[in-house]
Amino acid sequence: MIDHSIDKNGVRVVNKKRPVNLDIATISMPVTATVSILHRVTGVILFVGLAFLFYAFDLSLDSQEGFDQVVNALQTSFIAKFIIWGIVSALMYHFVAGIKHLFMDIGYFEELESGQLAAKANLVIAAILILVVGVWIW
């Protein structure tokens, strides 16, 4: 509720009588918002991850030694495996969320209950795919 009052100088003052919650830890977002935000975040991760992928691709095509270096890094380096796992995990999540958005574009999952169910299914399917990718990479 907004209260309008006049101060002693004749200026209208607006007093906002509403709770203000700035503690992020106590804010609970709906699952649909979480899925949407994660879809955007994974898109950014994929964009940044392309730099690593292009570098490895360029190095592997440069010479036989470069190819061997990339293969060796992907087989032995924890950091290289972790970066690849992160990029492929982002791709898996982004792919699943993109499929959900395609279904929404044709008219499914637009109601609150079905949208929440689709968002939960999105998280579960993506988590399973990310685990499978992790096992495959390691």
C-alpha cells in the first residue's frame, strides 16, 4: 500500500509501507524460474566454452604433434577433462531446455501445473544426461 502525504513545505511525500526482502538466501524462486535462468546461464557457458573448443580444434588440425597434444591432454589432464565435461554438461542442459521450449512454442506446458512438471522433468533429464556424460568422459 502506498501512502501519499504532504510534508511541512507542501511537497507531496510517498511513504511505501511494504516489506523489503534483500536477503537472497531467503528468496525462493519457482522451479520454472530456476530452469529459465539455468537455460540462460548454460547458453553463456556454451558461448565462452567455444573459445576452448576452437583452440583445441585449431591445435589438433595444425599438425600431428598438435593433434597428439590435444589427445594427450584430454586423456590425462583433469583440468582438460573438467572443462570438456562442463561444456558438454552445459550443452546437455541447454539442449533439454531447448526441447522443452519447442514444446511450449507449439502450445504444451503453458499452464502453471504442467509448466512446473515440465520444468522438474527438464532438471531430472538433464541431471541424468550430465551424469552419463561424466561417466563417459572419465
